[in-house]
Amino acid sequence: MSARPLSRGLLSATPSKHLCSIAPRVAALHSTPVNLNQPPLKNDQSSSEPVTHFGFQTVKESLKATRVAEVFSSVASSYDTMNDVMSFGIHRLWKDHFVRSLNPGRRPGGRPMSILDVAGGTGDIAFRMLDHSEKVSGDRETTVLCADINANMLREGEKRAIQNGYDPNRISFRVENAETLESIPDSSIDLYTISFGIRNVTRIPMALKSAHRVLKPGGVFACLEFSKVSSAPLDAIYQQYSFSVIPLMGQLVAGDRDSYQYLVESIKRFPSQLEFARMIRDAGLVNVGKGYEELTFGVASIWKGVKPLE
Amino acid sequence: MGSLVRSAIGRTGILRGFPRIVSASQFAPFTSPSRPPPNYEGHVPLTIPERGLLAMGSAVMSLLNPRRGDLIAALGEATATPYFIYRLRDVMLSSPTGRKILKDRPRINSATMSMERLRSLPDGTVGREYAAWLDKEGVSPDTRSQVRYIDDPECAYVMQRYRECHDFYHALTGLPIVVEGEIALKAFEFANTLIPMTGLSMFAVARLKPEERRRALTTYFPWAIRNGLQAKEVINIYWEEELETDVKELRKRIGLEKPPE
């Protein structure tokens, strides 16, 4: 039994040139540039516990999730203020474009969508999805499940859902680890989104594999994340800004320099656009076009992948 | 008045020759993506523009929201160099008790200052007054943030010591708990330690109600500045050894007048 390939519907709505035909196209293998921000050795020889990176620090893998959770418990309440301060409000434009280009909602003659927004604690993307599907397609049945590893962020999201009067049948919030997505059944999701969350995941390939598992064949994986600025002079300014101004703003606005130092380090650590597109391919998803779309000179990018039909 | 001016000039050390106006950073010039390693735990080396931004940002934000103690602390650290924190460290080095404090590096927190023991001391002792002050304010000795933005570890300790002793200065001066008393204490500290943040804090009088401001300017400030200038350097008091001293006797030793009404 084959569902109508939703991928075609989702992607044909984009104004982008990177339209995909129904038959998945095997993207040409790019030779990926050497990533200077390699994570440290996967196995620490002195102890049997594998290590990973937390910003520029090296920590045991088992501890990273806890440390990330601590960062976000600390930033939960001032999250939006800080996002506005750090990006001069541009993060709103990025998120609006992200949702618009995915065009969530029932297609004419089609069924409502089941959307999973991972690491979406405060509901930024989820609310935009609901608004878009209602306004553009008159669809009040598309549902969004908002999953996050951090309960504080989810609580903030639930608060906002109530404050803004969203129908609880359409949006739900659940604690989930992006690496496993334990409670989500296989092949049940039409659209998987993760916005500014995947760089915080301890083992990104596992998160991509989980995305592949929960997506229906033809379902779309979409990731909005910070990426590498390609132009060297712009990048120099950007790095200066990141490492000077952002932790300072964290201190002044949120009273927490360290969490924002972690954030900018984790941005620098994240793989390049091509590298991450390759990781998406390795998880069994098919890249859309060259795999990514840059925003604001490469400060952020949108990666999209499609789960192939059987 | 003349003696006050003389004390002020003597305090700054202008005529003695500036005691080492060391460059703002002991590091070679660096950029924020590649900071040098920290000198002590929690240390964040800042570039000069970062220091300036931190100073201005924390000054504005703490004036708008005086509850942000962490920003007032950051302002103190950002404006302490060049010169002022080095001067204060040299003040400590030129006194026997100051040198002892720098050698021992005692810390004031709830582990080192047992509140029960302090409360059990006789009334009128330094320790008892200190405990009474903390209880009235509802704070513990643990509320002070760690120094992060001063590069030299010894000067970082001097700043930390100043911060942790602040509540003792309340007990010593007898300035009241009200907000105008708090600002007057800052005036006293400025006259006595020359830490720039204490001087900048005096601008907080602008936030006071007219009645409070009048009291501050006519009653508390003159007392605070006069006494701050003529008294001995309070940074050199080894509080841990003065807990059982009578407050009045300590005031006489330091050269403080009776507290204002």
C-alpha cells in the first residue's frame, strides 16, 4: 500500500530550483572537505567510555545530554529575548521562511499531515506550522507533536499554546530524546522538522537514523541549523561577533555567560553544509538538490531529505 | 577640609608616583575566538573592547535593574583595571595584616563563617553585628559571585576579598539597611578603596525618592566620604581575627566616627 508521495507535494511548493522528481535521484558523491572541527576520538583509550565534544570541551558521551539539558533549563525563560538579541530578530525570518518553504498542511484532495517537531520545546516552529496549515490550506486537522529532551522548554511551549488558544487536539508536547524517539512508531510521520536543535544532539547519526525510522516512505526530513559562512572576510566578522558579543549579551540579558559560550562553541563545531548533507544521505535519506539552502550568507541553512519509497 | 583634600591625594598615590599602571591585559593581543587559557578557575580573559562593552552594558543594565548583583559585580571587575585594582593590591602589600591576608587568602562563605557561632557571640562584637546584619537582610555569606574578568590571580583575589567583606563594612560603619544607607556605604568604599564601581554606584542616588535622596546627600554622604578618606584602609582588616573584637574599639582603631543618626 503506497501513500501518495507527499514529498512531491511538499517540495513542489518551494520556489527553490531544487525540485525532486518522484524517483529518488542518487546525488553525485561530493568529496567532502576535511572538517577541521572533527569531534575528538570516539573512544578514549584510558577508559572504555567514549567521549564527545561539548562546545570546545571534551566530555563523556553519557554526560553530554545532561550538560545540554542544564544549558537549556538555564536559558528556557529568556530564550526568545536572547534569540532576538543575538540575531537581531532575523531568526524570525529564518523560521518563517523554513515553514513557508515546507508548506505544511493538507494538499488539495489529500489527507492532513502528522508533523513531528524535534527539539522544538518552546513551540516556535510548531505554532508556525499550525498557523500556516490553517491559513493557507484551511486545514485544522494537521497535527504537530512537539518533542524535546528538556521538560522546562516544553513547559514553556505548553504555556504559550494555552495562552494563544491553540487546540490541544492539534498540538501536543512530549519529552523525547532525538536519538531514539522511543514512543514514536515507525513510518508514522509525514514531516519531521528540527530547528536549531540538532547541533546539541550527542550522536547526530543516531538522530538521523531515528528520523529515517519514524518517517513514512516519501516523508520529508527538514533541518534548520547554523552553518558555515562561506565568505572568509564575512566569516571573520561573524566569528568575532559570535565569540565576543554573544556571551556578553548572555551575561547582560540572561545573567549566564557560560551557556551562551557553549552555544557559540557548538555552532562552530557543527559540520559544514556539505558534510551534514552527506550525513543525511548516510542515514538513508535522499538529498533534495544539493541538499541544503543557505540563508543570510550561510549563517544558517536549511537541509532537506526525503525517505525513499520502498 | 584641607586635611580631607590631603587624604584624598594621598590615597590615590599621585604624588608617590603611580604604582605601576600596568597595561590593561597582561596577555599579548588576542581575539575572542582564540582566547588565552585561563589563569584561574572561571577566568575569562577579555579584550579591551570587550571590557569596555561589558563595563557600559553592565552599568546601564544595573542602573535600570539594581537587583542584578551579578552585573554590578561585573562592572566592578571591568572597571578595576588599569591601575585601581593594582593600587589596592599594593595597599595590601604595604601593610602587615594585608600581606597576611594575601598569603592566607581566606574566603568568606557559609562553610568558613559559621552563622550559629557568630550569633552566639556577645552583643556589640564584630561577629555578632555581622550576623545580625545578614539575618536582617535575609542573605547568607554565599550570595557573592566569583571574580572572572580580572587577569592577575592575586588581584582577582583582592577583588573577591573586597566583595566578600562588603557585609562586614555594613557592620563596621553602622550605616542603616535602607537603600540610601547602601549607597552611602558605596561612597564610603569609594573614598576608602578607590574601586571605580563604588564611585559609579553613587549615581544610583538618581533613582531615589526625593526624601531618601535628601537624607542621603545631607546626612549619610558627608559622613561616608569624610570617614572613608580619613580612616585606615578597611581592605587590610583581617575580619576572621576580629570577630570577637568590640565594634566600637575597632572603629576607634580604624579611625571612624560614630555612625550617623
